[in-house]
Amino acid sequence: MVPQPRSADRELTTTAWMSAGGHMSLRVLRPGLHTVVVEVTGEIDLSTARRLDEVLQSRIRSQVDEVVIDLSAVTFFSVAGLNSLLRAQLLADTAGAHLTVDAGQSRAVRRLFTLLPMDFDGVSNVRPIR
């Protein structure tokens, strides 16, 4: 479980999450009382997606109204990462929170979103910000 942010700027950083084949860093920001931004850097694969799940679940359960997942610095994005986003969406729906995914200019994330035969804007609240 990830501890709640304690610093004055309400920021929590989890770095150097190493996996067998890659590296992922997470940074959690609280720009507002009921808003959480999770910035992800590096690779989201089978070995790192579990950590992403843990952070997203703990933040969504912390009584927030909005969760933004910033994937703009992701260099590799597998289906395991997509599953993490879908689990987060289900949890956010249950908690009454709004979930937004910012793919930014990440080619890896945009490519997977493009290859999927589903419309994220129509099927769920997971919306890549353009």
C-alpha cells in the first residue's frame, strides 16, 4: 500500500520500480483536495502493471472526485497496462469518480489505443486526451 502524500506540495513519488525487462516510475500529485494525478514514466508491462494497479486502486479509494492518469512519458505499453486502466475505470465507476487517461505524445500508448477495435470515448469514461 502506498502511503498518503505528506509534503506541503502534496506530492508522492515512487521511483525505480525495476522489472525483469524494464523500468517504471510513478509520481502521484494532488493538485486539489479531490483530484489525483498519477504520472507514469517508462514501461508498463506484465511485471510493472501490478504496481500501477496498486497505486491506482489506493488513490481511487481515497475519496477523490477525479483521477488523471498521465501516460505521456510511457515508452512501452502492453495489454497488461490496458487491463490496469480498465480495472481502474471499473473501480472509479463504483466509487463515483471520473477517470481520464492522458496519452500525450506517447507513441506506445497511442498505438495500442489505435489498434483496439473499441471506441474509448463511447464505451467508457477512459478518454485519451488529445
